[in-house]
Amino acid sequence: MSVLVVGISHNSAPVSLLEQVALDDDGVHKLMADAAACEHVTEATVIATCNRLEIYTEVERFHGSIEQLSRLLVDRAGGTTEAMLPHLYVHYDDGAISHLFQVAAGLDSMAVGEGQILGQTREALRRGQELGTVGPALNSLFQQALRVGKRTRAETEIDQVAPTLVSAALDETAKTVGPLEGKYVVVVGAGAMAGLATATAQRLGAGHLAIVNRSVDRAVRLAVQYAGQAVRLADLGDELGRADVVISCTGSSGTVVDRAQLEAARAGSDRPLALIDLALPHDIALDVVDLPGVSRVGLAELAEVLHGGPTGREVQEVRRILGEEVTAFLAARRQASVTPTVVALRSMATSVVDAEMTRLDARLPDLDEATRAEIRHTVRRVADKLLHEPTVRVKELANEQGAVSYAAALAELFALDPEAVDAVTRPVVVEEGTS
């Protein structure tokens, strides 16, 4: 069994193509279920963010699985295979593990080092567990990825080196409307990204915060937390007329702010208005920039701003930590792969000793209990000594090329029952706390 990742991200595709594969919660659940239902897939989950869509699977076969998983992404894009395939990437086994650790650490993010991806990785694990598509292999892998992500942030200052998408966008808008301090800021949406946007705007000294959302209850929760005002989506036009900065991140399937709506709200004003669109697909129509005084920053613009982010000491230190963690995880996984064979071998030896002692009891029924116990102890000790070196060596060899063949050779040499080997399974790792 091996780990296979098929995905598309800001590193491999333009934002316009990422918009075509953007999924809501129901879409993510369906993609996970479809991936898990593929012929050679035994486990599956999905990491879906505003700039990536990745399917993580445990597979029995490599080539057949790639074709099926790639087809799932192509179908969701609604385009041709020829247009989509060049933008997909594949990571397999050791490479897949290394990739997930980089994702969790924030090194593969548009804003290198951003912390939100850690929560999105945790969400992928949670969804897979709830849907029943994540089993022991992906559970163990994602748990370790979360620990690695936390370690890189605890031992380095990577999350302080690079900006979040929100802060990077606000830095861009400052060029047209100035610093955020004292400004009228409107946040459209009430999800995780909207919460981050509201918190950032408050921290930067926004004069007024209006949280607009279809569900007023969710807007109220954010408004109470950050001393803002909850507004119904039906009243968005009024807020657009008052706003200096609008940050939209609803995850809606259609446009939330269009040119006609904005033009009516501003009533011919050319007062500077900065629009930030962090949604995928985009919330704010592209042609709003044709209106006087209006500027727009979207994910495509942010990708250019953040391209080639920091390459300093903190990033290098994170890479060093990731190297250690990948090496350690692969070593542990290779050793774990031979554990069932070792356990089955020792179980077989115990059965042989028990059978021989039963024969001895039948041939020497008058043997006293003390002598019988001593004989049993001696025979078991001989069996343990004979098995000690092979079991130690096979674990050592597990870290070398061909580790699986050593376990198979051991099973073949000792004629181990394949069902006995398969019966030994890895324990399910209890999910790490979300703190």
C-alpha cells in the first residue's frame, strides 16, 4: 500500500483555472466519497482551500489510481482533459509524505508560512474520519503532518516572516486608500477567512467594522467578538456606499458585488474604494475597476505580489526540520511494515513450543511440575535466541532499499501463514487535540 496525491494549486495553475475546480462543503464531501470509491483506493481525503485542491489516498496500484483520480479533477473543472492535465501534479509514496509535511508547514502556500493551512489540514482529517474514508494509514500520516506543522511554528518564526493573504491584500490596498486606521471596513462573509479578515482589520485600527452575511446570526457572532456591526446581505448596497475598504470571502458560487450594484451604491462618487476579493470563485466582478476611484485586489494579483516569498533563515530552518521529520516518519513506516511478519514469526514459534510440550506431557506423564516448567522455560529460551537475530536484522534492513522483500523472504523461509501476518494491524492513532 502506498500514499498517492493528485492535485492542482496556485503553483501549477492560474487562478482562473482554480476557480473552475473550487468546491463548497458538499462538493468536497462528494469528491472524497468518489475518490474512496475508486477501484484501487482504500483510503481518501481532500484538502480544499482558496488556492489548492488535493486528493490524498492510500492505494493498492499506482497507474490505475492516477488515471481515476485525475479524471475526478478534470470532470470538476468542466473543461477538456488536454487543458486540465498539464496543471495537475502527482506525488507518490515518499514524495507524497514530504509534500503533505510542506503543505502543513506552510511552505507550499501562496503566502509562505501562513498559519491557516494547518487548520485546513486538520479539517481534511476530520472530514475523512467523519465520512469513514480515512483509515489507519492516512490517519497516522495526517496526525504526524499536524505535529510537524506545529513544530515548525514552535521552533521557528516562520509564521511571523510572511504575511497572511489578508494582510498582504491590505498592504496592497494601502497604496490607494492609505493605512486602515480609522477607515470604514466592510467584511462580506462569516467563515474562517472572514474571521481572519475581521480580526486583522480590528488589529490595524479600523474605525468601523461591518460584517455582512446571508445568515445574520453568524455575522452577529463575529460582530460581537470584534466590536463590529452585523448587517444583512440585503443591505450590502448601503454598506458599499459608506465603505473605504471591502473584503469579500463568501465562498458563494456566484458574484456577490457587481458593477451595476456598486455604481448605484456610489452614486457617481469617485472617492477611493479598495475592494479585496479572497473568494474562489471570485465574489467581486472584475469590471468594477472601470468605475472611478475603485481598485480591486484578487487572488491572481496576490499570487504575483507574493511570488517568490521569503527565502531567508526561517524558511531554511523549516526545511531542515521537515527533512528530519520526513526521514523519521519514513523510517518508522518501513519498520512498521515488517512488524506483522515479526509478530507472526514469534507466534509461530510459541505454537511450536506449545505443541512440543503437549507431546512431552503425553510421553512423560509422570514428569513432576517443577521439571516440566524448567523444560518449557528452556525450550522457549532456545526459540527466542534462534529468532532474535533474524528479527533484529529484518528491522534494521527495513531502513534500506528492498525492505518489503526482506519481510516477504522471512515469511517465505519460515512458511508463515499469510492470514496470520495480515491479522496483525497497526493501532489507530487517536486524533490529536485541536489546541
